[in-house]
Amino acid sequence: MSQRDPYWDTLFDRPAEELPAEPSDELVQRDYEPVHPEAGWKSVARKLAAPFIAVVALLWKLKFIFAAIFKFKIFATAGTMAVSVAAYALLWGWWFGVAFVLLILVHELGHVLELRHQGIPASAPLFIPFLGAVVGMKQLPDDVWKEARVALAGPILGSAGAAVVWAAGEVLESEFLVAMAFVGFFINLFNLLPIVPLDGGRAVAALHPAFWLLGLAGLAGLMILRPSPILLLIVVIGGFELWNRWHARHDAAASGYYRIKPWQRAVVGATYLGLAALLAVGMLETHIEKTF
């Protein structure tokens, strides 16, 4: 004989009105949602790529209009600035992209002003995303003294621009502007590294070519510690430039190009070292530590 369950004993002893009612279909509540199949990676990729395909198609249709516009120098500069702003904005936001490109523009205008002061035809700055900007000139300056003046004019005006941004940041109590001043001081100090094609490499040519070898070795060491495609590009270009100038050192034209007065070398050296020191101080003063 099987043992009776106490629950059923008590259940049969209850009045009918106390018995649990059978659940109806209307009262049954589901605690889950129906499973929907997820879209495959191909459909997701198509949705993500659709806007880019539309933009490319539009640019292709308007290519002749853009080609006509970019024949004008001002539009070429503005166009490359816009592309650079968009490139930097993808990584660090629009405000940073705009401020960063403007800081580079001020730096490049220093070169343009000095070139035109010397009577050398110079193009408007053309911007290259993640590489900065370049100013084209149809001829070299007469000697390394004038070349050094052109080279240092960029960091001098660029440093002044960063100082103005710093002052505005202090007045407006804007950490963003102070941080952008730090970025401005940094890019101008980086440009003073004694290696061509950077401004510092062209400036120290008025001192002694041995500084190029020192700068090349230092930058190569930095590239090993902190690998970067930009540093690699600078090292490669600097290596070729050093090789070419070393082989041309005995040419009569080259000898005359590097022959300048002692006071001119002293001015270049003092300006170079003094500007580097001021930029280092500016970076220290505008550095903002973030705590998380």
C-alpha cells in the first residue's frame, strides 16, 4: 500500500470555494519575449557602408566641379584644411580638429611671410592629414642664414599663436583652450628637432651639419621605443637628405651656401635654443593632469 500525500489530504478536506482555480489562458503571463533571428553580418555591413557609398557617388558626380574650384589656391588651402579637420575630428572630435588645424595654419603662415619677405615665391599652405602642412617654394633661399630664418619663422609665429590660445583659456577659464595651447607648444617644439624635413633640421644647417646626424640618431632611437609611421617617414626622409647633403659638401655651390658670418650662426643658435626652452616651459605650464 502506497503512502498518502499530506498535501492531497488537506486539499480534499477544504471547502470548494477555497480550492485553487484552474488558470485560464488569459491569466497566463509570459516572462520571455519571442526569439527574433539576428541580422547577419552582411546586412549589417551593407547598412554601415550605405552612407559612405552615397557620399563617394556624389563626389564622383561632382569631381569636375571640385577640379575647377581647386585650381584657385585659396580653395585648395581651404579644401585641404577641411579634409584635415574631418580626419582629426574622427578621432578626437570637431572642436579639436578645428583648433588643431588653425594652430598649424598659424605656424605655416610664419614660413609664408618670411619667404615673401625675402622675395621668394611661396604657395599657400596645403594640409596633409596626420602629417601637418607644407608650403611650396620655387627656389631655395640664398644661403643657410636665410633658410634658417624661414625655418624658425614658423615655430616663432606658431608659438605666439599657442600663447594667445593659452591666454584666452586663462581668461575664459577654459580647460579645452589651455589643453590646445599645450598641443600648440608641443607641435612647434617637435618641429624644432634637428632633422630635415622638420624646421629644426633646416635651422641647425646654419650651425653645423653634424647636428643632422645627432637628430637622426635620436629620432631613430625614439622610433624604436615608440614605433610610429610618422616617425619612420621623418627618419627615412632625413636619412636621404643627410646622405645627399653629405655627398654634395665639397661642391663649390654647396660650400658657398653654407658659408655665413659668425654672428649669423650665433643668432640662429641663440634663437633656436631660446625658442626650444620657451616652448618646453609653455608645455609644463599648460599641462593638465586628468584624474579618473
